[in-house]
Amino acid sequence: MDIGGFTLAASTADLADEPAAREHADLVEFRLDLAAEPLAQLRAYDGELPLLVTNRVAWEGGEAADTAERLNRLVAAIEQPGVEAVDLELTALDEDAGEEPDATHSAARVREAARERGVTVLASVHDFEGTPSRERMAGLLARAGEYGHIAKLAVTAASADDVLDLLAVTRAATREGQRVATMAMGEAGRHSRAVAPVYGSRVGYAPVDPAAATAPGQYDLATLAGLVEGLGVERAEDSTRGDDRPSSSGD
């Protein structure tokens, strides 16, 4: 999946929402950890939008238990034809850095399965406590970029200064050639979801239904699409599988 411009993901735990997302979204983020019978939903999926699968672990804001089953589900999800991207937490990838690619029950195994099928990997970090220093954020993005095609960083902003720090790091990383997705959670950071793409953020998230937000401060899908369009952000046009495979440093 080639994320050449800004890609807007409609987050949901119900793939029946996909038709309602088509007008505004470029892909659907399917939250396995929040879904009923997620693998059955994936097997039955016949929608138009490509899928990004996320099975967010509880210690990083999701509802999935930190067990082998969580990672096994991601491997099974990647095997479905509609799936073109997968989210893996940087912490899980770091913990399994010494594992062999085919090691059972490891993030390394999920990443290898993604590589074999040409599935884009987003290596993600979520900080629900605050906004780290610029140096720390830059380091997190750089490390995540060693594992994934896209380095995702979501922080929690307490002020506009926090958002400015995040935007500065986003711009610097983009200038260095990194592919990043950044956002500041919470009300103080809400506008970052619309503005960060101007500074180089490649992926944004919004629920189809405003009542079904999966992170603090999210706009609904139609609103975020309109804001991004109004700011003149270039949207991704090509979602062909396999065009955005890892570099040698990411294998």
C-alpha cells in the first residue's frame, strides 16, 4: 500500500460501517480489540476501501490482553485479502527485537507476515500522560521508523505549546525523509489532527460515528475530511498493495 500523500482512516469496530466511510475515507482502520468476531468480519468483508488492522493492547489504550492470542489474530488478519496495513506497537517490536522472524507469538512474526504479503506496517507509540520533549519525540519516531513503513506517534497535549512541539518534530522528520503519522490527543491538541498533515503527517484517524471515537479529541470523519481539504492537503491516491514495502533497514 503506497501512502504517498495524506491518508484518512475511518476507525471502526464494525466493518458494516465501510459504505458510510467511502465518501470521505481512504481506508478503514478495523479495531480488532473492540470488535465482535473480528476474524469472521474480515473473512466476510467485500467493501471497497482497503483495511488497516489494529489489535491495540490494553497498556497502550486498547482492550486486547497482552497475550499470544492478540498477535496471532493479527497474523490471521493479515492473511485476509482486504487487509493492506497493520499497526504494531513500538514497545512490542522492541521487546521482540531479538526474536527470529518466524518466532511463535511475537511481534516479529507479525511483521514478517506483513512483509511477505506486502502489507504496510505502522509502528506506533501512544502517550496518554503528556507530550515528551522534542528530542524524545524525534527519537521515538526514528526508532519506530526502523521497524515500519510509517512511524506513528500520538501524544497528549495540555497546551498549544505541546502541539507546536509535535508539529516541529513532524516537520523535521518529514524533511529528513521519514514517513510519519502524528497527532496530539485531548481537547488542547484536537486541531493537530487537521493541521499535522500540513507539516507532513501521513495518516489521520476519525470515526464514522462521532459517538464512536477511539481516541480523545477525535473529529468525526466528515468534519476532519473537510478541514484537511480546506487546508489544501494532498490526499493519497494510490492504495495498490505492495508499492510501499520496507527498506532494507526495516526488514
